Amino acid sequence: MFYQISLFIMLLAPVVAYVAGAIIFSFVECVRKSSALTKCSNTISYRNGL
């Protein structure tokens, strides 16, 4: 029984790590984009010609 549990955990650990990394990365990128857009909103509008 212990062998099956440890095997299940070993198989599931990389999946959980990948999902956690993806969530953290998307959160960081979202925070980065929102702060960059508030700082450079005038520059972006002038570049687009609007």
C-alpha cells in the first residue's frame, strides 16, 4: 500500500509543480502589464496615433 501511495505522489508532483509555476508566472505577468500600462499609457497612445 505504501508503494502505491509513494508512486502516485511521485507521478503527481511534477504536474502540481508545473501548474503552480504557470499560475505564479501568469500572476506576475498580469501585475507587470497593468503597472506598465498605467505608467506608459500616454506613450502607447501616441505611438498608435490615437
